Amino acid sequence: MPSVESTAGLRGATVILDDRAVLRDVDIDVAPGITVLRGPNGAGKTTALRALAGLVPLAAGTREVPFDVLYLGHRAQLLHGLTARENLRFFIEFRGPTSRARLAPAAPGRHGEREARLAGALERWGLRADADRPVERLSAGQRRRAALARLDTETCALALLDEPFAELDAEAAALLRSSLLDATALGTAILIASHGHAELDDLAVRAYALRDGRMVPEPSAD
Amino acid sequence: MGPSVDLSGLRRAWLVAGREARADTRHPDGIVAAITFMAVLILLESIVVGPQIARDTAVAPALYWIALLFAAIVTTTRSFDRELEDDALDGVIALPGGRDALYAGKLVALGGTLGLVALVGGLLEIVFLDLGIALPGHLVVATIVGVAALPPIVVLDVALTVRLRARAALVPVLALPVLMPQLVAATNAAGAALAGDAMGASAWSALLFAIALVYAVLGLTIVPTAIE
């Protein structure tokens, strides 16, 4: 099982997809703060995140995760036909009252608080003008921003982010750094899969590396 | 940051159903496709067997339920295709309680959509074939429970095959044998209502209700561990 201070982890995790072992005997601990999972393309980073999120079954090993997990994959995970605001509202409502305001001052009542939080996140991520357009009419970058705005609208014990800096311009990358720091200040454990973005070097408190589905030595940032 | 146990599974399912209904309202192409598909199928079947045979109280309901079954597959497949467009499916099933809510929410949403398709398709068939209905109340009840009995299996099969390339071929192959009892019960219930057999319509409707209940519980048990 993961070490005492960790929020989540994999122990001896092996994942087999299409008769191929894409993760082999992987151990990862995710503690409050930011943990980075590095590796080249095809190393198994995405599979490791999906294994933690419960999106792929383990052929061997164990997974320990908290109840409330936020998983943001390569794509925005927004339902076409709904607006960015409606998509974000759905996720907030689904999680219930554990999602709490971080950006906007609370308005009276739960509904008011939720809408204020939504409006604040959409404003912060530069989506105010396009918040009520169906997401399929937004650019890829705007959809990415809307997806990342979930970091500001939902509170969770564990956040799993797959290459979150991909497709972001400098302004959005700065916003993401800020949101990550806000989330860690609330005690969220964050695991970020990355093939080596410099943005993470000064944020990470712990790092792991994967190659060909196996753990390889990676110096800790501690 | 404790677990969000305050939001019931029912409410989560309702949220998923609402999300689906909102997307359908904005892009009703799936519903329109299902209604068109059903109308064309009923018309073709009627032409193939001939109007006299098609009007028979044993045949007309069979034409209707076969068409509605395929419309259910079209609608459900379309619904999951939308979930895959931007990996929205992952966003839901990674949420706490997401798998259960996804299945239950799709049941509710597709039940509503199929209800609309069944209503329009039924009216079209009554007009096309100039059907006389001896027991309209029984027919309505049979149709409601018949519609309710379809989504548990169709959603289950589409959910289980959602990431498979051969899904289009697999769903009917998997669903149709399992749905055969529903098809028989629904056809007989509606046929009895058309012919004026109140006891027969009630008995077949009760059987349909039991089938719907069993498959819904079965689906809720299987899907959370099966969706990937």
C-alpha cells in the first residue's frame, strides 16, 4: 500500500492492453503537492494516470485512491451540445457541496455561490465571452482552457492531469501554474504526466520516470 | 475534503439525464433520425407483407416493436458517440459514482427519448395502417412498459462495446437475442390491446414490467465494473 503520507498510489501495477504489457510492476505514491510523472511518448504515463483514475483495469498490483478524483486527459472531456458553462456546472453539481469556491466571493445561497464560482473561473480563463456557446464551436485551445477551469471550480483530494501544458499559450500556462498552486494550497495531491515541460521543474515536490512501461530512476525534487 | 456522499446516486443519475436531454434539445438530429428510421421501417415492412396482413392484430404490433427496437439501438449508439467525441465519457466515469450515474442517467434519458419516438412512430403506424384499437388504455400501458424495458439492455450492450471498433455490428448481435423475450411480450401485449383482450394485455404488460426491472438491476450491477 502507498506510504502513510500519500493520498493515492499504485503498487506493483501491471496493465495489459491489446495483449501487451504497457505498465509493468509500477509503484507510484502521490502526496499533497505536485508530483510529476515523466517519460517519452509511449512510456506509459497516460496509462498510469488512467489506472489511478480507475479507467483501465490492473492485471496485477493494487491501486489506492480517494473517493473524489479529478482526471483531466489529453482531450477536454466536454460534452458536445452543451456550453462550456453548462459542462462546468454539470461537474460541480455532480460532485456536490465538497466543490467549493476558490475564486469568487460567495454569494448568498448555494446556487448563487455556484454561479459566482463558475463566472469567476470562466472570467479567469478568458472564456467569459464564449461561455454560452456550445463547446464544439470553440477552438481547441478554448476547450482546453474550459477543461482546466475545472481545477478552479471543483475541489478534490486527488487531481490527475495528462500533459496539461500542451496546446496552451503563455498566458494560459501562467494561469495553469496559478491554479495548480491554488489547488495544492487546499491540500490537493496532484499527479501530472509530462514528457518534460520546464514549467513543472520548480513546482514539483516529487518526480517519477517511466520508460517502456517500467519505472526508471528519477532524482527527487525534494 | 471529505467524500461527497451527500449527493445521492439518484440525483447524480438525474444530472446525467438532464445533461443528455439538454444536448438532445440543442442537437435533435438523433431523435429525428430515430423517428425517420422508425417511420420508414414501418412503411417498408407494411409494403413487404401487404396492407391486409400488416393490419392484423398479431402483425401490426410486431412491425412496430421491431422498428422501435432498431430505433432504440440507433438512438443509444448516437448518444454514446457524442460521449466519445471529446472523451466526455472519461470525464463522467472518472467522477465519484460516475459509472452508476452514467448508466442510470442514460436509462432515464433514453427512456424519455424512446417515449417520444414510440409516440410519433405509433401515431404514424395507426394512420398508415388505419388501425382500430379496442383497448386504448391497455395499449398505452403496454407501450409505456415496453419502452421502459428496452433501454436497460440496449444501453448495457452499447456501454460494454463503446470502445470497440466492431461496435456497430456487435450491438445488434448482442442485444437482439436478449431482447427477444421483451419483443415477444411487447408484441403480445399490444396485440391483445388491439384485439380487445384485456386480461392478455395486462398479463403481458406485467411480464414486460418484470423484465424491465430485472434487466435494470442487472445492468446497474454489471455496468459499473464493465465500463472502461
